[in-house]
Amino acid sequence: MPVEEFVAGWVSGALGLILGHPFDTIKVRLQSQDKYRGVLDCATQIYRHESILGFFKGMSFPIASIAVVNSVLFGVYSNVLLALTSTTYQERRANPPSYADIFIAGCAGGFVQAYCLAPFDLIKVRLQNQTEPRVRRGNLRPRYLGPVHCMTSIIREEGPQRLLRGAGTLMLRDTPTLGIYFVTYEWICRQYTPKDQNPSSFIVLVAGGIAGINSWVTATPLDVIKCRMQMDGMKGQVYRGVLDCMVSSIQREGPRVFFKGLAINSARAFPVNAITFLSYEYFLRWWG
């Protein structure tokens, strides 16, 4: 099993995470809280009440964990593609795999990633949704003092099984979405790159950015449901499952609720995935 794909996934995931976390914080707030009028209002309130540090809540944990999950995604994708086509990364430009094989490998990576990601994502979402300042002021004090305290609090108050809250929704979101993600990236690279050559940096950036936007257009409805289910434990049991969460959300806010955060997801997706794919490609070229 080639290990360089896993290493490249970790490096690219870490770089993308640092760039995209402030956008992700705004997205999570918009999807799980209804007190904001839009992206600009949410960003303004975060900065006014929590300073610039508010945009980076929950990032220390993902930089060590979700980057590893990205490593799992790219590693599983590449190794499943290797099993399906018997071609390594260095051989794929001369003997490109079919789009069906790419889609299957992407779906496999998304499925495995979802269950690795679930506990880390739950902790990240809980920390991002804390509106209290990090430093105690008067009677204001954050419920969670950090990622480890958040994890132990969830286990103590809600049970260890709650760390997997939202895993099923993540699986439904990521399995087809990441198949589409890799197919979109590969299709754009092939369209604008001469046969047997590696795509240029510009093409990689554009293809990665468009692949990211395309995947989030598909993923956002289930991402909204996932965020709301993950927030249940902070206010008691609210939803009985995915379907109940969907029906309750529509009844309260209408069908438009499923597109909350789409604008910020798209704005975040282009630069994050452009950098992710560029660093991934160049790391593997250097390794080869």
C-alpha cells in the first residue's frame, strides 16, 4: 500500500484547513443558529463580541486531527483506484483511469472518511458555536474550555456514543459528494492538459477550486442537518433522527433552510480546495 498518498493528504489537508477555518466558523454559525441576518452580519458579530480569535475557535484540534482525516480520504481514494486500475499516481497521466473508477474510489474515500471524521467534527462544531469570549468576563464563561474538555464533557454528560452523533449524516453527505469531487477535478485537468503531461499549477488551482464548489453545492443540504444534529446535546434532545431534523427544520424555516451557508461554503471551497490539490499534486511529484 503506497504511503505517500496518505502523507500528501495530511500536508494538503493541514494547509487547506488553516486557510479555510474562518470561513468554516461563519458557515457553522449560520447553519446552526438563526440569529444572524447573513454572512456579513455573522462575521461582524463574531469580530465585535469575540475579536479576531473568534474566527479560529476549534482550529487547534482539527489541525492535528482533521488533517489526518484528509490523509485518510486521499490515501483510501488513491489505493482503491490502484486496486481498480493497477496504475500508480505516476502512471495515471499516461494511462488515465475511467471516470467510473474515479467515482467509485472517491465514494470509498468519502465513506471511510465520514466515520473517522465524526468525533473530530462534532467537537469542532461545538467549539465554533460558543459565542462567549474565550476570556471570562463577568458571568460569561464558555461551556467548553478547549477540545479535550469538550470531548470529556460530551462523554460524561451525553455518553461516549454521542461522539458519533452525525456520523450517519456525514456518511450520506460525503460518500457521493467526494465521488463527484474527484471526478470534477480529474475531468477539468484532462480537458486542459495535453495527453501524458501533468497539469499546470494554474489548471490544478482552477480544477481544485471548481471541484470544491461543485461538491459543496451537493453537500450543503445534508451539512445543515448534520450541524443541527451535532448541536442537540447542548440544549437537550431535540431531534429523533435525520428525517425528524429535516421535517422540523422545514416546518420552522421553510425549504430555504437547506441552503443556509451555501454562499460561504462556495467562497471558502474555491481557495481551500485549490490549495489542497496544488500541495497534494506537488508533494507527490516531489516524492516521485
